Amino acid sequence: MKILAIEKELKTVDWENESQILIEEAKSAYRMVLSGSLREIYFTENKNAVLILECKDKIVAKQFLDKLPLVKKEIIDFEIIELLPYTGFSRLMNIK
């Protein structure tokens, strides 16, 4: 199942003083890519991370995301949303 995870900051952080944890965060994200669970990753214009995960369900996605250093340190968390197939075209073609 495709999962959309949108980062939200839980507290204000001076990111210039957090270079080591950001390196650890990048390493963790890379391991998630290698495992196949993290398919895409972006930043919004406000520098919040947006991840596309491939997981069994939202529970497994949460378990992956909880391993990230910034989540463990309670600096960030994620809104986790299941992405379901679009069914709108069936209305055009009268297909079920």
C-alpha cells in the first residue's frame, strides 16, 4: 500500500546546531530507501519532509517512521495517510 507521510515539527529547533542528527536522519532515510519502504522523499517550500512509503499498512509505516532520529528525539512527527487507487475514471466509462 502507498502511504503519504507529511512531517510536522513538534518544537522549534536551531537546525544549524543539529548537523550531526541531520546526518543520522539522512542515513536512516537512505536505509529506508534501500529496504524498499521509502519510495520518494521531498521537501515542501517550508522545508517539511514529504515521504511516499510502500508498506503493508499505516501501522507498519508508523513503525518505520518511529525509527528516524528526529522522531525519536521528539523534534518531528508525521501525519500518515493511506493513498487509495483513484476510481473516478470508472464514472466516465461506466466500469466497476
